[in-house]
Amino acid sequence: MAINLKGRNFICLLDFTSEEIYYLLELAATLKIAKQKGIEKQPLKGYSVALLYRKDSLRTRSAFEVGMFSNLCDLQK
């Protein structure tokens, strides 16, 4: 069965089936291995990314920036 998550937002874990969660974990592992081997692609290149916070959260902001700046996208400050 092909997993199609296009157009869906990851807001709550309960919104996903166990198969979809397993797919996301496998995808994360695949992307991590590709990065370690130096053969990763930039799947978010050309996209704009924004976060809106209800409350200040330095930890969340820092974690997000580390993920984005780790070559997943062509991000400029």
C-alpha cells in the first residue's frame, strides 16, 4: 500500500495510522543515512517555511532551525 501524506499536517500523532507513523520513521532514517553518506537531496529547496508560536519557545525554535539548516532546504537568514 502506498502512503500518501500530501496536504496533511502533523499536528497530533493520533491523526495518523500506525502504518503512516512507521512510514514517517522509515523516511527519517533514510534521510539521515543519505545525509551521513553525503548523497542527500534538498526536498524543501524552493519552499518557504514559517512557524507561528502561541507562546515563546526557544527550545522549539532552536530545534526547528537546526533541522532546517542541516541541508534539508536552501534556507537563508
